Amino acid sequence: MESYSLIMAALLFSRLSMPLAGPIKGDVVLSFPLTTEKLENIYIDARLYEYDPFLADASATLLDHVELEGINFSATADSLVNINFSATRKTRMKYYVTARTYSKKAVHFIFTSMGSKKSSSNWIPKI
């Protein structure tokens, strides 16, 4: 019985004492659907967040924030935008990306998307 308790304690404490898992280098490709007219001078605000899945009602922490300006969307094909994120990865933490797209002419949303483990969006990376 003592050896079983010792093994269980070793397994539990080894997980808690793990060092940081290393850097996150994430490339996200946003795919915007075909629009009926060409959209010019678009502003994209993309953010990488970290959260602890074991803490209920705890807010996420912003890790990286990327702003892109002067993006043009085609009226003849889907538009792809590459975004590069980097941060320090921590053990047991989960990550998600949000992206908001604005028109610079009139301040309103064009597209908004938030990815999480329950999202069906195909551009959300599993980090």
C-alpha cells in the first residue's frame, strides 16, 4: 500500500513541477469568403489568448496581438491572410485565437471569428 501511495504522489507532483514547455510559433491562415464587391483598406485585429482549463470563471490572458492595415479583399476569389503569433507556452494551458475585421471607411465589423476547442472554424490552430 505504501508503494502505491508513493507512486501516485510521484505521478501527481511530477506533473506540477514540469518546466515551461517552450515557445509557441503559430501561423494562422484566415480565409475570408468571396465578397460581391472588392473591399479595400481593411483593418484586421487578431489576438492569441491563453487560459487554464481547470479554473472556472477565470479570464484568459492576452499573449500576442497582431494588427494588419491596408488589406484588400478580392471580388473574384476567396481572400487569404497569414498571421504569425509567438509566445511562451506553459504546461496545462490551452490557447485560442480571435480575429476581428473592420472597414476603415466606416467603423463597423465585416467579419468576426473566435476559435476555441469547441469551434468548428477550420482556421483555428490546435496549439
